[in-house]
Amino acid sequence: MALARLSRRMLLAAGVASLSLTVALPAKAEDAVKLGLVAAMSGQSAKSGEAIVRGLSLAIDEINAKGGLLGKKVELLVRDDESNPAKGVIAARELVQREKVVAFFGGLDTPVSVAIVPFANQSKVPFIGVWAAGTAITRNGAPENYVFRVSAVDALVDVALVDYAAKKYGAKKPGMILINNPWGESNEKGLKAALETKSMPFAGVEKFETGDVDVVPQLTRLKDAGADTLFLVANVAPSAQVVKSLDRMCWNVPVVSHWGPAGGRFTELAGPSAEKVHFIQTFSFSGNTSPKAAGVLDALKKKYPEIKSAADVTPAVGIANAYDAMHLTALAIAGAGSTDGPAIREGFYKIGKYDGLIKAYDKPFSTENQDALSPSDYIFTYFKGDEILPLTN
């Protein structure tokens, strides 16, 4: 049966940390190919989790309509990590060890995914990232790497951010305002490397915490150091605090951001100046005329009646990454002819061509590169009201 649509309030009331949402629930559990998702389903970034569930669910509907995998229907089990690494690891263990999922997907937060990676590699169960961009998630140094990703990669995003700031704003001395966690650290390293290749100095690096409600001191130091552009790396709520702090300072400096603002209620939290922030994405339904995009949008409208147009699909990146990742995972399982973890891992390397939503994939994974997307798949966007629109230049 179709994935139950529960309001955020109902999810909280039900205790989403232990809630199992299912897609295509079969008569007997042993008749299903069980897949898992560990993502933020509550809190400021809940929209990201909702988008990922929708993308995975839509792909699962299509797979099950064609007979499922290995003669069985596909079932999705969802766990809320609450953007907490410890809870994410507990959820991953529960899905793998008790629910016996054959592979599982990861959500928005780099710290959560980084915490899960060792467990995935030790358990030899494929873990597929569909949002978190931390470079070390896939480039984790494991001799047998079970982590794959259909999403952006910080090391590559940072090159794109620097190029965009230089081209769009003529940046000559940018500053960095970064969340103080492994995601911020990943991007500090990547941004410094990207700036070095351009022989471009930077005004400084400032860190802030998720719960900070005022980052004026950090921003003041960057302003005094001569920053002419800001690179922002943080998720929804802390990114909003940066924008509000800039407003309090009356500092109208260009902000070029990673995609954290897309994960939730950014315009509501940041206010009118949210629209000034330019941020990276891997996909947009808005203005997309491809037949694949039109078909997926139509299917979303049918499955989720609250979606009336592309403006209602926010964040589209979560849907698109998850949709393509699910189909690629299905190809890996089908190619393996097995639900054994090592066989599925080899199945990922055997994938040939797949005409996806984001792009046409051709041998997307190898032992040297377990990221399916490249910088040519990135676009820059901004908020117009609640809609994420692509920038034309």
C-alpha cells in the first residue's frame, strides 16, 4: 500500500524516533526487500526528511509496479535521527540488526552520516547518502567502502562556491561563516583549497553554533577584516540567524551558501533578506522542461495532493536525489541477484546507464569514486517566497 501521509504533528505524537513508515507493505515480512532511511523527520529540517521520503517512495512505487526486486515487493522503513549523530547510529543499528534491511539511505546532516559510516562499513550493508555533502562520508578511507552517494560533495561544492563568488560578485577577499561541526570543518578545508588554486586571499574564518541566536560578533570581525563576500555553511535555523544578524548590522554583503537553507523553513525564519542568499542545488523542477521532470512532477501531484505545482516541491533536491538513488540502488540489487551486502556493493559498480531525474548516468560508481554526481550537475538558486528558483546567471 502507499506510504501513509502523516502530518508533522502526528509524527511527533507517535514518537517518530521509533516509528516505522512502510511502503508497499507485503503480507509477510519475508516476502519483502526491506530498505531503510535514517533522516531528520522532525525539527527545523523536517522538510528535508519529508522530501527524501517522497523521492524514495515515488521510486519504490514505480519499482513495485514493475514487479519489485528479485520477485519481491520493496518496503521502506523510516527512522527519525532528530539531526543527532548518536540517535542516527542507534537508528541505523536497529534497521540493520533488528529489521534486517539490505541497504539504507541517509539524510540531511553530515555529522549524522559521518557517525553512521563506520557502522555501515563494519556491517557490510550499503549506506546511500542522498543529501549530506561532507567529503569524508564517501571518501572515508575504508578498504572496503560500503558508502555511496547521489548528492553534492563538499570538496567539489567549495570549488563551485568560489568560482560563483568571483564571477557573480567579483569577490577578491571573501570571508567564511561556518557551522562549528564536521560539516563546517569539511567546507573550511575545501574552501581554503579552492581559494588557494585561485591565489585568492580570505578575510577570515568564523565559526558559530547551531543554537546561536546572534552572530554579530563573528560577522563584525569579518567585516572589519575587509570581507567583500561571505561563504555560508550551515543548515536552516543557523543560516537564518546569520541573515538576521547581517540585517541588524545593516551589512548588505553578498552571501554565497552551501545548500543548508533549502532544508526547511528558511524564508520564514530568516525574513525578507532570505531571498538575497544564493545557494547551490543539484536539481530544480522550476523551469525544468525535461519529459522526465514533467513525469515525476505529475506523479508527485497524484501521490501528494497538496502539491499543485513546482512551487510546492520544496526542497526539490531532496526528492530528486532520493528518487535517483532509489532507482540506482534497485539496479545494484537486481544486478547482484542477491540481497547480500557484499554482492549489492559489487552491484553498484556494475551499473551501466540509467536515465535519471537529475541526469543520464553512465557507470556512476567505481571503487575510486562512490559519488554519482559531479560539479557539472550543480546549479545556483535562490528563494522567491517559499519557492526555490534557479538563477540564470
